[in-house]
Amino acid sequence: MTETEVEPVRMKQRKSKPSRAVMFRVTPEGTLAPDDDISRQTLRKRGFRVGDVLAADPKKPRSLYNWRRAHKLGQLLVENIEDFQNMEAHGVLKRLQVEGDIGCERMAIKLPGFGVAFQNIPLSLNFSDMDDGEFQIIYGQFCQHVIDNYWLGMTQDQIEQMANLVGLAA
């Protein structure tokens, strides 16, 4: 091997961690109870007993249907609005996040000679970072942003009817 040649680096393949999620159902009393036998067995295997106090961050599992619906919206915009031509559906969703300050963090940036500017940083829409309730709110904001800025006078239902015509699997 010569000095100018670079030896390729082999990356270890990352093993995916098995899900540690336990599914719960909200009871009429407002408490959480394991939803199925697998969840009950998982709790027992972890050594949890009746009366234990557990810390949890309950969230509704994400719906694959809703994820697809959002990406159909992105594809619809690619195919019908010039501003989004040559983009991927996911890129359109990220752009909508930034444009509409939807699901974003704001970062202040000091620009020498200009002062402070603010940048919207879109938060991840992935399944592990956002539950279905949060995603539903963001999806509605996407539709409203499109209605306010690109398709004036349309409704969310009209946009969704058009999106169902797009060739993505439902």
C-alpha cells in the first residue's frame, strides 16, 4: 500500500436492541394495567412486584398508518407544488417543520455585524422520540401550514383525499 492509499475502515454492524417496551391499557379507574400476557411476563422477569413504585414516561405507540399519511402529504406536495420539486417526501416534512415552526426548537445565533438571528431546528419525528398524540398534532399543523401558505381555501380533508391518490402504500 502506498502513502496516498487509504485503507478502508470496516464498521461494526450495530446490533438492534430488543424492545423493552411493555404495553399498558388505561383502566376505567385511570390506572395503568399490563395489556397482555407478554407484558405481564416481562414485568415479572424484570422483578417488579405488586406495590412497587415505577418511573415511566407513558406514550401511545406510533401508528404506521399516520407515519405513511404524513409522507403521502410530503409526496403530494412534491408532485403538485413547484417549491417542493425534486425533493423527497421526508425532506418536505422537515422543510414544513422549519417554515412553519412546527415541532422545532429555536436557536439564537449571533451574527457579527447583524445582531442575533433565530434558527428553527426541527425535532425528530421518529417513532422512539415522539408518541402518536404528539405526531397527530404536528400532522395537523403541517396541513394548516400548507393551507395557509400554498393551497389557500382548501381543507385538511381535501388535502388528505388528494394525498390518498399518491402512489405510496397505505
